[in-house]
Amino acid sequence: MAIDVDAPTQIVDNLIYQPVTIDRQQLRADSLRQRPEYRQSKLRASAAEALERQTFRNFFPDVTGTGCLRRLRRPSSTRRGRSAWP
């Protein structure tokens, strides 16, 4: 499985130079946007806004409603064929 030490070998270079264009302003903006301090400050600002909205909503009272349905029984005289209701 191994190659003999005395075996002739030929090295082929497969690395080809490819020029790369770098937009330094874009890279700087991306790196600043991904900094932990920046993300932390954005999250704190959004948390403060959420707390403000919650405080505003808590200012108003809660409105609740309940309902009750009661069915009235007809008088027993209607069961015998006479109408008790005019």
C-alpha cells in the first residue's frame, strides 16, 4: 500500500493565482455589525421598547365579561294541552 522511497514522483502544482477584490468598507461594516457589544445594545434597546409597550398596555384596565343563560320552564298546564301563555 505504501510507495517505495526510491519510486520516481512528479509534483504537480494545482494552485492557481486568482485575484480577489475586497470591499473594505463593506467588510468593516459587517464586522462592526456582528460585534457582541453592538448586538447586545440592539437587544437591550428592543427589550426596553417591549417593556414600554407592556407598561402602556398595563395602564388600561382589563375588561372581562361573563354571561348566563337561563331557560324558563313552561307552566305545567301546557303539558296537558292548555296554554298558560296568552
